[in-house]
Amino acid sequence: MSAVPGTRTTSLRVSRRELFWERLREQVPIGLLALASVLIVAMLGVILGNIVWNGAGQISLEFLTTAPRGGMTEGGIFPAIFGTVALVILMTIAAVPIGVATAIYLREFTPGSNLGYAWAHLRAARHWQERLAGFARVLEVLLARATRAAVNNLAGVPSIVFGLFGLGFFVRFVGGGIDRLVYGGELVYGQPAIIWAALTLALLTLPVVIVSTDEALRAVPRELREASLALGATRWQTIWRVVLPEALPGVLTGAILAVSRGAGEVAPVLFTGAAYFLPYLPSRLNDQFMELGYHVFILSTQSPDVEKTKPLLYGTVLVLLGLTFALNAVAVLIRARVRRRLRARS
Amino acid sequence: MPTKFDVIRARATEREAIGGNAAEPHAISFPAKVQVERFSFYYGDVRVLHEITLSFPRNQVTALIGPSGCGKTTLLRAINRMNDLIPDTRAEGRILLDGENIYDPQVDVVRLRRRVGMVFQRSNPFPKTIFENVAYGLRVNGLVRNRRELEERVEESLRQAALWEEVKDRLHESALTLSGGQQQRLCIARALAVRPEVLLLDEPASALDPIATEKIEALIGELKRYYTIIIVTHNMQQAARVSDYTAFLWMGRLVEFNQTEKLFTVPREKLTEDYLTGRFG
């Protein structure tokens, strides 16, 4: 046995007392960490338990299929369910194509985002064609950066700000503009409506779609792209025939997550189209609509008889939660399937 | 003390001064399919290929050998401009395919890649059926008019890649159900389907077991009748077995190019000899 000169070998064994304190010093922090986790689970448990306990009894066919009666103290929530679903469908139609297009542009067409190199290229350019190409490249890099920054910041904007923006931009500016230009000043689109609410919500959920599509595209192996290009396929053919089919489940997951996020939002639709109560279901783009989240808000704050609306409130919250949970579950399932497939390949 | 670098550089200048090719003092004459002329390549500011000048003979197998990071794969990927896909890269010099500079601004890379096919180090079949994998290049290039023609070309390509007998009854199963060696031959079949003139192979057998490797090597010998083949390999025995010519690259420079037999038996450069005898790399 040899050791560095001057070192003493120490025994591996320690006394029971020392061992106890050693263990304690080790275990206490771990215990605190575990406690924090338990707290989260407990809180979720209490919230869900409370809602399910009080709301489950309220769920019935009648509750799900009829309109509110008696000043919101009786009846069901069908118009709110219908309005939410219609809203979310419109939102998806608006958000998914734009989000997917943005992600494809960012991931597939702006690979070099190094401004320094783009700038160096421009400065090294000698002929005017080269200069033009260099200039285009610098612009492209700037656009890509601006878009990424916008996506990140869009995700951080409070939803009430989206609501106000929707009122100012979509309802007043776009809607009002259409009324002035097309309907001669008659009030048709220049008022809160389901289309404006859906577009506002689309703006809010756009980052979700972009980020998840971007991730899905990034997960497509570079080898597949190269294989396609090496066979003489164009970039478009490669994206269309190889990359997108591979990324589709990820894109779908993003769309579903966006829907589940959008379905639960109240603030963006508050000023842009949600109605307190509507005697009819929305059938045109400029109709107002009832929405589950907003309905919860109304039931809890605007009711003439708080005690009588309480069960309705619990029931509505349960339906809203069930809807978003179900959507999330579908997203998780799709994601799990994709992961399995990816693992099977490697 | 002069480094190996300086020695090579000195010799190169010496030869250039007398009008010879840096790597070919006793010029070997053959009909060239691909000519690389003073070709340099940069990743950002880092130069990874230094004024390579080299010709690839028609209907022969040329091996590119050298230690990891010597630039052999970069050179290979430069021949069908696959490096264009890597951001912030730059090429200088020329590469001629049948006398046409493929880096000319007017060149359409899609056409180039149809004529210069490539098989990658890791087999990368599309997650589609075996049939669709081979049909892909034919479809995207619009090379067939009808289903019958498509089926014929797929069969022909699979036969050329010596895979037909193994897959003819399961053409419509996923390509991912094939073994590693079969997948790589499928990738070769896929590349052959568009009938390229040059076939670039980037360490095509490095992830395969000896039996699958043997099959691929035998296949390469068959294919050179129709194609000009350039193969990157870090397996020197493999280079010796499959190639007619060999180029030895070291740190982004071409050290020596010769008939494989000569390069392996009587290397002209000390560096080549050191590498071949395993003194480095």
C-alpha cells in the first residue's frame, strides 16, 4: 500500500453518534425539499377535491344541455359550453396556420442567425449581386431575431393586456374600419364579437403553437433532411414530404395545448366578445357569445343570489376543468406516442 | 525546428514552382469525373480545407483517408454541396463536375445533387415503407411517368444494391424493420434510384458488423462499373480493399494521392507512412 507521503489513513468507521448527526445533516434538507413537493400536490388535491366534491352532484344532462334560467340561479350552462367550443375552434383556425408558418420559417429558413457573420459577408461583398445577397441575409437574420424576441415576449404579456389590445385593435380599429368602409357606418363588426375574441385569443396562444412546432421541427433528425436533399429534393419538397409528417404529432400537441390554454382564459374575451347572458346561440362571426370562464366570473360576482348560484358555480368550474384537463391529457398521450416512436428508431 | 506543416508547405511550393500538382509529382493520367481545384472551406473563420487540388477518376473508387478532423468528410460533402446546409460556412476555389464548376452562382444545387448522390455514415431511411424510400427520389424529381415504371425502377435499384431478394416480399413494410446492414443497403438503393453519376459514401460501413460490411464492400466493387465512387473511411484496410485510388488528408491538407496499391506499399510522404503504420491517428 502506498499513499502520498504525509497523509494518514483514516478509518472508514465512525461512532454511532457521529453517524446519527451525519445522517441528520444529510436528511433534513432532503426532507424540506420533499415537503415543498408534497405541498404542491396537497394544494392541487384540495382544489380539485373541493370542486369535484361540490360540483359532481350538479352535473346532469339538463345542466349540460340547457340555458341558465331565473337570473342565473337555475338551469344549465349549455350556451357557455357552446360558446367556448366555437371560440376555441375559431381561435385554432387562426392561430395554428400562422404559428406553424412562423415556426417553419424560423427553423427551416433562417438557420444562420449569427449577425456577425452575416455582417462580415455583406462587408466582404464585392459585386452588387453579392452585396444584395449579403444585405438580404442581414435583414433575414434581423427578422429571425426580432421574431424570436417577439415570440418570447408575447408569451410574457399579461392576458388582460391582450384583452385591451383586442378591444382597441380588433373591435375598434379593424371592426370599426370594416363598418365604415363596407357598411357605411352601420354597427356590424365594430362591436365585441366572437371573431374578435377568437383573434385576440389566437394572439395569446400563438407563442404556444410556435414554440411547440419549433421543438417538433427541431426533433426531426438532420439526417432525414440531408437524405432528402441529397436525393435531389428541393427544400420545399423536403419540408413537405419528410419534415412535416415527422413533426405532425408535435404540431398537434402544440395546437391542443394552445386550445386548452385558450379555453381557460377570461381576460382576453372580457372586452372583445363575451356576453353576460345571451338568449340565443352565436351563429355568425359578429355575434357575441357566452364563455365558461367568463360565466364562472359572472356567477361568482354578479349573481343576485349568491347561495343559490353556488352549486351552479361549482358545476361550471368542474366542466371547465374537465374540458382543459381532457385536452391536456390528449396532448400528453400524443407526445408519449411520439417519444416511443423516436426511441424505437434510435 | 520545422514542423510537419512547414515540410509539406515547402514541398508543395517547390512542386508548384515547377508546374506540377502538389500531390502528384509523377502525374497519374486518367479521365477525371470530378476535379477539385485549390478548394478551401471555412466554418466561420476557421479554415478546415486548405487549397485542395485533386482529381477523381471516372468509374473508379477513390478513398479519402486520414485521422478524425482532417477534413475528409467536409471535402466529400463539398462535392454535392451538402455543406451549404451548415450555417456560416464559406467555400473558395472550384470543384468541377465534368468540367463544370459546381460552385458557380448559376448552378442549381438540386440538379447537382441529382447527379451526385450520397450515402451517409448512419443509415437514415425515411420512416416510410421500403418501397417508398426507394421511390422518394424518383417522385420528387418526377423521373417516372407511371406506377409500372416506378415499380421497375424501384426493383432495379434494390437489385443493384443487392437487397431485392431479402425484401421483395415485404416492400410495403416500414424500412425501420430492416437490420442495420439492410437499412444501409436500402439507403444505397435509394441513392441509386435517381441514377446519379457520382456516388459519395461517407463511412458507409462504420456502424455495421463485419458481415454487413463485407456485403457493402462487395457492392461497391460492383457499382463502380456504372458510377464514379468516392468513399470516406477511417478504416485503412477497407480503403485498401475497395478503392483504386486513395487520397490521404491531414489537418485539412492533401498530403498524398496515388493508386491505392502504391500509396499503401510505397508511400512517398513520411506523414503517409507514419499514418499507415499507425504511428499517429
